[in-house]
Amino acid sequence: MLVYPQLTTGALSQFPILKRRRRRTVMNTAADGSVIKLADPNGLLNEWQLQYAGLSDGELVALQQFFAAAEGTLNGFTFLDPAGNLFAWSDHLENAVWSLGSFLAKNGGVADPAGGINAWQLTNSGTGAQSITQTLAAPGGYLFCLSAWVQAAAATTVTMLIGANRSTKPVQAGWNRIAFTGSGDASAQSIVLGLELPAGAAINVYGLQAEPQAAPSKYKASTTGGVYEAARLRDDTLTFTTEDVNNHSATVNIIYASHL
């Protein structure tokens, strides 16, 4: 699996990041002059422009090796959106992309800390731990940051899961954002992230987010998720500038179109 590389800091890009989304509408003009317009989801095009400064020799070599492996615009690769939420359907825990433990019940429509009603109540009625997870088609060896807003009527704990790595966090009466950073199996081509509730626990959850970086950014609700398995380079060559010893700058343009 060819994957776009992270920097040594664990970040996938630097600011500023330019992201565009272009949509296509199909138009059919009838003989009487009337026009029928339909959205064409297969015509959706996502574009990213990643600008780098202060790249080390090793980071530049990693980008050069990636361009060589992709053969410029020829081969597709997996790209994790640095400006998005990797989870799909982050506000819809009833969606099939989420895997729930057999004894974990979910109820939506709960007031959330952003002023809406997009939080969920999770209740573990079992005698053992129960989890809610999502499997991402992303490299296990990447650095990920998992975050969520949590709240409970009675103080309890929740365990954050990134592959086989775990971190237990306290859950109090007020809403609090928790975060955990880690990596999974470096040889794996997918990774499981989510939350685990202890037996008998009931908590409210909002804003589940996974990102390919070391720390959480502002929550971004998602539907399709930010893992693009058939992204491509827009350019056939990587142009870079050497500013000083072990100091380089470059710009990389990436596109994703579901019809390619």
C-alpha cells in the first residue's frame, strides 16, 4: 500500500493548507427548451495544496522517494486529509461504519457542548468492557490523534483506543474534551480507533475525531471521512528549493476524484 508520508513531527502538512472541493452538475436541455439539472456525485473533485518550509534532508528524501514510487501522476495512493476528520459519519453513531459491543446501547438527540443535539448517550449494560470503534483503511504505523467530548451524570472513566494502545481518561459531570495520541502496528494496512466503556458505565459522547497528527484540532463533523485510498499527485515532478543546510521548501499538489 503506497501512502503519503508524514513529517518527522507526526504532522502530514504545514500551514497554510489550501483545500478545494469542486462539484459537477449534469444538465439536459429538452427540445422544448426546459432544463433538467442533476447532481453528479461521481464528478466530485477534491484538491489539496501542501506547502512545506524548513524540511530536513530526511523529510525531503521521503517526499522524493514517494514521488518516485507514485511515478508522478501515474499511480494512486492512500492520502489522509490533514484538514479533515478521518472518521466517517462522526455525528451518526447509528451508521454501519461504527462497530458497537453487543451490550453497548446508544441513544441520539442528546444536547452537545456546541449548542446542538448531536451528542449520543452510550450505556454499557454488560459485565465487561464494551467498545465503539471504527476501522480506518490507513497505515497502522502512522501517528494518530483521537479526540472526543465526554460527559457523565456519575463520575466514571472511558478508555481511548488506537490499535492496541490504550489510555484511560476520567469522565466528569461537565463536558470535557479528551485526547490520545499513538500509533498501531507498523505492518498493518488498517487501524481501529474508538472508545471503550467499563461495565455499568453510561456516558454522553460528542465530536469523535481522528486526525493524522500529534494533537487535536477543532472538531469537524464528517460524513465520508478523510481517508482517500485512490488519491493522485497532480504533478509529475517535485520541485523544491534548498534554503540552507538541512533546510528545504516544496509544494505538493494532490487530487482525488472518485471517477478516476
